[in-house]
Amino acid sequence: MEWRHSLGIGLGLDIYVSDNNSSSVELILYYQGIELGNTLSELKFSTTNYSTKDVLGLGITYYIGTKNKE
């Protein structure tokens, strides 16, 4: 077994889509320094070498909200 440490950071924006409830859309840009490529490459049927170090990504999440209390 092998232990590895990494550091990731994200920057996001949450936008409410309605005045009637708390539904919102979140956009997030993230950077991750996790190296999982060695683990993926060691899978039984893997024939490809993977690298996941220094990954830059973009995520979009939609949150479904409930009716606001008046």
C-alpha cells in the first residue's frame, strides 16, 4: 500500500435561478494535484498508462430547492 498527499483548490459561483425557491446553478473551476494514474494503470485489464496529476476541470451543478417560506 502506498500513501500520497495532494492539494486541490476550487473557485466557484452559485447563481439563484428563481425568486420563488432556493434552486441554483453552481459553476466551479478546480485544480487538483492528485495522482491516481498509477492506481488506474495497475488495474487487471488496463493496457494504458494514465496520469491524473495537475488536472484542471470545470464543473456544473444544479441544486433543486424547496419553496421559500413567506
